[in-house]
Amino acid sequence: ASFTTIFETDTKTFKSAVGSFVQRDETTNTALYVIDFSTNQYNDETTMPMSHLYVTLTGANENIDLRNLKIPTGTFTVGDNKNPKAGNFYPGFKNENGEAANTFVGSLKTSVDEMEVSFVKDGTITITPIENSQYEVAISFVYDNGNHLEATYRGSIVVDNNSGEIPPAVLLPLPESNLTGNVTVDFN
């Protein structure tokens, strides 16, 4: 007897996305980002059902402007957490605290349900810049149970700085003084 496994394909159109710059790693020359895609508009956590796709990915540690952070672009393929490379995203797993980490989908059918988590183990995500800080994103992921996620997003991806890094101060020249001797100021 032979068995054919039928895998389901989950199709989603995300309505909002926000990015986070997490850290840079000098030794691997990478910069780590997380993007949170939502099936709801930004900040709407009440419309149900709702899904969030969290994607942890690395870009090159080059030309990072902490005052104007941008999400890296291109096609990202699955990578190894222990050996980060620019152009990779990282498979989802449950961390030591029992929390979902890296790349996964969290879904709620109703506001009282527990979140259903699906870990992503393989696939690609392509992020293409279009005009005016907008992006087009094509997602083709495989969950650890073999089911597929085919998803799209078109819109802005604002990137917050969650790295703890502070942009360098802007140094301004001191104004020229016309004083030629000591001056006493009387405030009375």
C-alpha cells in the first residue's frame, strides 16, 4: 500500500507590518531584524480571526543609519541560528521559556482562544522596495508539519530601533565669540 500525504496551503494577505532592528554582529558582519506582519491594520488587536507572522532575518551590517533604519531587501532563505549570514531567515522553535521564537505564525480565532502557533522550517521571503518607502513582500514558507504558507504584503515597513544602540551625537561648531576681556554679568 502507498500513502500520499496531502499538505494544506494556508493563503494570507497581510495588511500591516512593522520591523525591529535587534542587533548587529561584527564577527559575522550581519544585522538582525524581526518583522511582524499582521492580517489586521496596524495596532488593531481586536478584529478576529487574526494572525501575526514573525520573521527573524539577517541583512548585512553595512550602511545602517540608526536615525533612518530600513529593512533589508532581497530574497531570504532558511539559515542556521548558530551561523548567521546576510540573506537568511531563521526557523521557528520554542525557546527555553516555552515561548515561540524566530519565524512563526501566531493565530487567534477569537479573543478568548489560546494562540495557535505554527513554526516555519523552510521556504523563502522576498522583500522588494517599491516607491516611497513601500515594499512588496512575497512569502512562501513551509511549516514544521509540512503545510505551506503563501502570503503577500504591500505597504510600508517602519523599522524601530530595539538594539539599545544610540546614534552618534551630531557635533556642531561652537559660535564665535567677540569678547576681548573678562566680563562680569549683573542679573539685578
